[in-house]
Amino acid sequence: MGMYCDQCQESVKGTGCIARGVCGKSEATAKLQDTLVYTLQGIARCAEVSGKPLSPEHGRLMSEALFVTVTNTNFDDEAISTKIREMLALRDELKGSLENLPDHDSVRWNGETKEEFIRKAETSGIEALSEHEDLRSLKSLILYGLKGLAAYTDHAAVLGYADEAIYEFYVTALAALTKDLDADALLGLTMETGNMAVKAMALLDKANTETYGNPEITKVNIGVGKRPGILISGHDLKDMEELLRQTEGTGVDVYTHCEMLPAHYYPAFKKYSHFIGNYGSSWWAQDKEFETFNGPILMTTNCIVPVRESYRNRMFTTGNAGYEGVKHIPAPADGSAKDFSALIELAKTCPSPVEIETGEIVGGFAHHQVLALADKVVEAVNNGDIRRFVVMGGCDGRHNSRKYYTDVAGKLPQDTVILTAGCAKFRYNKLQLGDIGGIPRVLDAGQCNDSYSLAVIAMKLKEVFGLDDINDLPISYDIAWYEQKAVTVLLALLALGVKGIRLGPTLPEFLTPNIAAALVEKFDIRPIDTVEGDIEAMMTGA
């Protein structure tokens, strides 16, 4: 076995990728990412022994390192190797003054050089977390939740917002992955991961809205203009801001792709007349859509698919994203703005995008906007005009089984409203589903991290309707997952007490039958079934 990776929904045959990742990750890249996590465990053990809190700087470095290992984020082996060396230096800094180090290979050098240690770690990785499959399953759930937690925490840190409690939790959780803990302790740590996920998403919501304003109802153009353009994908709104500022007055337009679509909803970006619209659909279709766009593409975070030669020389990465052979734009060490001039100059030499569709899509229904409509929503519910809300947030993916979500959206009764966030919406956000008394039947809250908005809406509705339990609301959950940020969102919903979540297209393969059964028993998590059967059950509250 050259590698083993089971952290995403599309791994080979539902049992894990063992030769090459479906995402395009090579054996070497997989081992380097495992090594990076292994090194972070050593940092956690050192920090735990010292009893001293991590500095904000160290906490942010750990966020970045975990984020690098999220599916479809970084395929550049040299960049990952550099990150490993940075983490080893941090580990050395932390253990420098310690005595009585814990007897764990990720903390002690045993006289090895860094290079020898890296080679050894590459072959050992983190596969030996526990010989007991159920315990290893729980540790995988915690680790993958941590990776998504780190991604959201890093998004907030880019905008200058941090919570040191989250950084301290990295220490607790990563150190726990090296210990022989029982199932009860690991289940408790799993729920604490969910609590931290809620904290991180609330922090990111605050960072985004205080920096760029509360999202507003917005009609987004999906056609194209006649000028050359730059396409920006991923999740980083700071990169969005800088790109718009630097392209103003250059004759180059800016378009969003996939999870960057919600940038159109923020008031701060509406002042840019060259911010044209959204181009294309979901992340997995980028290999075709990037070809027809014609201009430069900027990948700010994860969701990179194997890059085609037809657009490789037009593609750039930044932040934690990376791809071997693709130009990377680093953040200056002095904290100044990134320099996107290379994209702008290249764009001026490119033809305008090929039009692949026309029309508009509507979004901007984050919690502030929906709660502004609360009276209207409550009246519609009380009048029977809205019988049920269905939360269909989460991830999209390339498998045909995800057509289930398109079919559910299209066949839901006309008195239902879909609440969504994340790229799963591209399965149904261009369907003509109409509205209910002026309330669109698809309310898009934004990116996957904006799933927090959906939780805030639910909690506010519980208060408005005078209910004691969030599960008594007329809301059903039909969630699609793909990678580790979706695992984090799921754990956050569980931490908030949400039960009866339908999860698909498949249950996570890293869950053993025993652990899956335990989650089903405790939280009533359900695998999706048939479209008709699930709709019938959801409409009755089952």
C-alpha cells in the first residue's frame, strides 16, 4: 500500500484511496501531508507538557498547516515540505526549554537529523493511531473535524480575527490523537470539536460582516461582458477585496467561481462596476469552465482539481493553496497587500470569456437578512403558506449520485423553502422554483462556512415560535458532504443539538459500523434514501 486516504466522500470504491487520490493527490503528496499532521502532534505534545498557552502567532501557523492538508487545497510537494520544516522549527522552539519530554517519536529526535526524521515520518504517517478500529474511527472524525476547524479559523485570521481558545484546542485534540483513550473520552472530544466549530464559524461570520458588511439580497449576473476578465475561486474574501481594488480602472473585469459567488452579496464589493458576475458552477467542473473563461484564474483556497495544460499558464494560486507547476502569489512578509499585477497584465492579453449561460441567480440570505424578513416568514408559516424548511447545505461533488439533491429540490412541494450554504447549491440554485409571497424558495446564505447563518436562523425561529427544542421547528436537514469542512459543519450542528440529519450521498467511510450506529442512536443521523421516500418523510417531520 503506497498511501491510504479516506478523508473525502469520493475516495476509491468507498474504502479509501491507496495508489492515487481521486482528487489527484499522489502517493508522495499524501505521505507529506500525513507527515505534516504527525509533526503537528509533536508540537501539541510539547505545548501540553509546557503548560503554557500557544502564542497567537503559533496558533495561526498551526491553522495554516492543518488547512494545507484539507482535500483539494495543496498539491505542491515542495510547499508542503517547506511547511513541515516550519512546523519542525516551531516544535524545536517549544521543546527547547522542556525537561522530561513525553516518550513519543513526534516529540523526540532520538539523535536523528531533521532530514532523517522527515524520511522516517513519511513512511509511518499517522496510520497507527490505534489498533482498535472503532477508536481509530473516532480519532479520524476528530482529526478531520480539526482540519475543517482550522480552515475556518484561518479565514478569520486573514481578516485579523482570532480566538486563542481555538488554538489551545488544537493542542488538546492533537495531543489526544497520540494517546490510548477510550471511546467515551473520544466521543467527548468529538463533541468538543463541534463546540469549537460553532465558535470558529461565529468568529468568521463576525470577521466577514464587520469587514465587508452584512450580506444583502442580490441578483448575480451569470453572463459575461466584452472585456477581458480574471476569475477568482475559493473562499478568501481578503483576496477578493485586493483583486477588485487592484483591477479598478485597468479595463479588466472580475468574475467569481463556485464558493466565491457569495462575495457578490457583501455591500463592500458592490461599489466596483467591473465586478461583473459569476462564471460557471461547482468546483469539480472547473477543468472545462476554466478553459472557456480564457483569462487568468486565481485559486485562493481549496477546491483545485488536476490542472489541464490548456490553462496551466493562466492559473495562479495564493494563500494555503498550491499546485506543482502553477505560479504562486505569496503574501508579503511585511503584511502589505499581495501583488496581483501579473494576473492583470496577463488578462489584458487574453480574449473575453466565452459565454456559457445567461440570466441571474439570487442570493444573500445570511442570518441578518433573513431575520430582517422574520415577520414575513413567521406570517407565511402561521398562514400555512410555508409548511416546511429544508436545509440542503454542504458540498457538491462529481458523482452522479448527487443528482439526488437536484431531484429533491425540484420535487419538494411548493410550500417548502430550501435553506442552503456551500457549493451544494449548484445542484439546484439555477432551477426556476419560484417564491412564496415574495420569499424565494431557495435562500442562499453563502459559503460553506456560512452554515453558521443557517444555525442562527433556526435558533432565532425557535425563539420566535416559543419552542423549547430546536428539533420542534418545521425544519428538516438533508446535507451533502464531501471533505473535512463539511465534517466540521456536521459536528457543529450536532453540538447545537440538531437531530435527524440526513447525510449523503454516503455516510463517511472512516466511520466503522459501530461508530456509525452510535451516532445514529445518539443523534438520529440517517443515510439518504430515495428522493420520493425522503421527501415524504421530511414533510411529516420524520
